[in-house]
Amino acid sequence: MTNDLVLFNASAQTTSHCDARPAGRRTTRNRSRQHGAAWLRNGVVIVAIAVLPATTWGATAAYWRHEEGPAGSNVPDGPATVLDSSGNGNHMKTFSSAAAPFTAATYVSTVSPLALRSGLPNTLALDFGPNPAEGTDDGGGRNDDNYTDNSIAPITTQLFTEMTVELAFNLNSLEGFQSLVGRDGKPLGDEVGEPDSPVAPFQIKVRGDDFPDAIPNQLFVEWIDGDGDIHFLSSGESMTTGVWNHVAFTLTATAAELWIAGETGDYVLKDAISGEDFAGELGPGEVIIFDPTPFTVGRGMFNNGVTDWSDAIIDEVRISDQALLPTEFLFETVPATDNADFDGMNGVDGRDFLAWQRGFGINDGSATLADGDANGDGNVDDVDLAIWESQFGSPAGVINQASVPEPASLALLGVVAVAWGWRRLRNQRFA
């Protein structure tokens, strides 16, 4: 493993408020960037010091567990109030807890149903949504956020040659753009000869539009690599409220991957880029553009102004300086159980086939059990029909058994024949 390169800055960058809305492309090339100029940014003089990493494999750079509590309380004022459990001192704080604008998130006992791979207890999370009673909670606005103090947090000056960013979140609403985790700054456009862009160095957000591919409210990861090129990955399916999503974004010098697990089922690779060149020319090759600015939870930044606050419960935010494998991600996943009782009538019969028939063709990840999604992947397809066939005639309580039940009558053969005939006719129609 190559040595990490840690940079130390002499002053902090400040930001201003705005309410702009981001857009993007899968990859924006910018090979004209002057790498040497990165040593001086916004009047900050950078001194490079090569140090050996604390560990040689899978080191955690920062880990905000949101376990301080108690439930019902808000993040208090002051430094180091949201603790970094990695031991690296990258604690977070909020802007104002005791007075307007009341930016403090609220501790809640609503947490992910998945256990942590580490075995640590997970009892609390932070709700970044608006609350109504000013003076007793955060004052009613959607403006909760936490951020690192870039005058003291070591992660501010850390270069990442690889990276994994993980979190769990549960949306309260789908209103507007919602940045879950990010890094402040506007690194492009402040040097002679480089294109101007309002994009922040890194953000994981739920979009408030239908970009890309006309799919609304996708999970969207956008970053600027070490060469100053803008990239993104997207979930390819809409996010929904009231359910836990477990996210892992991994990045190396040549590959980027977006993994998501729901409340059941394994981590699924939703989007990826391979064969790219994300590495810059500082030290060993940083994969995220260097900008000595805070990391944030609960909001983002656009055109150097804070914006896009979340209305969500966010928990277990971890940043690692290695690209972890799915077997190393934060959460232990639970196998999804197949269920073809689409109408909830405690049995699988012809009525459930009709529900599948009505939902057949939903392939954007938005399908529910009532639509005919038997395996919980958000789509209604032939796999769900096969599950229905295997469970046909099952009474309540045995639907999720792996064995195929004995046909109780010729009804199974008749309905299956109708199903396959209908599917063949539909396929011919759309061929």
C-alpha cells in the first residue's frame, strides 16, 4: 500500500448561502486542469507531509454513529458534539442549537432493522427533518445539518487514493433535492484556464427531479476526481419514504461503484464506472479533488452556498480510506423472503396472479408486493411469476418455505397455463 499524503492548511474556507439546483452528466472531462495550482487555493498555503497510514488495510477515516442522545434531544451547541468513533478526532458540530436558525437535528430511536457487522449496538439516529415547535426543537425549518470543523479535523487535509462512503437513511419526504452526506466547496473555476462549475467536491443526495433517464427521486452520487473531472452514479430507481436504505459508494483510481441494500436482501450493485482515470497528481494520486473544506451530514453545497437540506433520518455514516468489499460493508444484510400473497389474503391463489398480471412490466424499482413483486427487488417480471407458481395453493404460514407445494387440484395447472399463455401473448405483442 502506498503512503497516504496528508496536507495541512493555514486557514479555513468560508461559504455563503444560496438555493441553486444541481444537474450533471455521467462524466465531464477536464484534462486542461493545472494540477500544480492545487497547492494554492483560496489563499491557503499547502504543505505536503508524507506519513505512513495508521493501518495498512481498510482504515476508517471517520465514523459518525449518532449515538450521543438521548432520544428526543437535539444536537447541542459547541464543538465535538457529534462524535467521530474512529478515534481520529473528526468530530462534527451544528451551526446553532439554542437560538435561531435552530439547525440542530433530533436524536430518535428509529434505527435500521439491520445489525451492524461490527456487532456494536445501534440504538439512536439523527432526524434531520423539520420540526414545528420553535425553542423546543429545531424551529420548524428544513435546515438541520452537521459539519466537521476544518480548522481541527484531520480529515480536512487527508488525500484519498481510495475511498468508501457508507450510511443508512430513511426519507421523511421526497420534496426537493436532499443531500445526505457531502463535502463543501467549489473547487472548479478559481484557477486560470479551468472550466467554471458550481459542483461541490463530493455529494450523496436524493435528487428532486427525474435526472437521469426520466426516473424521479434517484439516489445520486456526484464527485470531482483528482484530475478535476466531474462524474456521477445513480440508483436507476426511485427512492421512497418510510424505508431504510443502506448505501456504500466505493472509489479507486480506475473504478467507482454504488451499492444499495434495503431492509431485506443483499447489497445490490446499482451503478458503476470502470476503466476510468480518477487519480490526480498530488502525492500518490487523489481520487477526490483536494479542497480543505468540511465534510457534512444533512445538507449539501452548490455554487459555494449551502443548500439541499435533508428531510430524513440519517445514521451510521462511515468514511474509509480503502475501497471495501461488500462483505466488509457496515451492515449485515437479511435474505429477502419470497412472498406471492400479493393481495394479503393469507394464501396464494388466482387472485394473486391477477395482481401480478396488472403489475407486470414495472421495472423502475418502484413496485410493491401489491403490484406483484414477490422477491422484493422493486420490479414485476417473470421471476415473480415463477415464485407465484411455486407457492400456488400455499396456506398462510408456509408461503416462504423453500419447497414447492403439492398441487391441491387441477386449478394450479389451469391457472399456470393461463399465466404462461398470457405472458407469451404479451411478449409477442411487444416484440
